[in-house]
Amino acid sequence: MSAVLTLAPAYAMDCNDAELKKMQTDIDAMTDATKKQEATKHLTMAMDSMKQKDTKACMSHMDEAMKAMGH
């Protein structure tokens, strides 16, 4: 008998303008300057990747931004 464990991300996201704007709003509300700077760096890279239509890179940078935000 085998068990299957499926983990869903706590924050479902897509690489699109709406998600990036929502993430920007969340970052703007952060009070930890170091974490805020790290999250902003990755959000900027995610936005650049989206403009280049590189969804994989965009999602990766969004994930890193979320980690910096503590999610």
C-alpha cells in the first residue's frame, strides 16, 4: 500500500500583471527593509521575465519574492 501526498502552494500565482501588482502591494506594506529589498529585486526580475514572455523564469522569480516575503 502506498500513500500519495500532494502539497499545494500556500499562495497560488500566475505570471500576469494582476498577480505582479498584487505582489507589489504586499511588498510595499512590508516593514523589514532587508526582506523588502530582496522581494523587490525578485519582483523586478519577474516583471522583466514576463515582458520577455519567459514564464518559467517569471514564476521562479515570483517564488523567490514570496520566500523573501515569508510565504
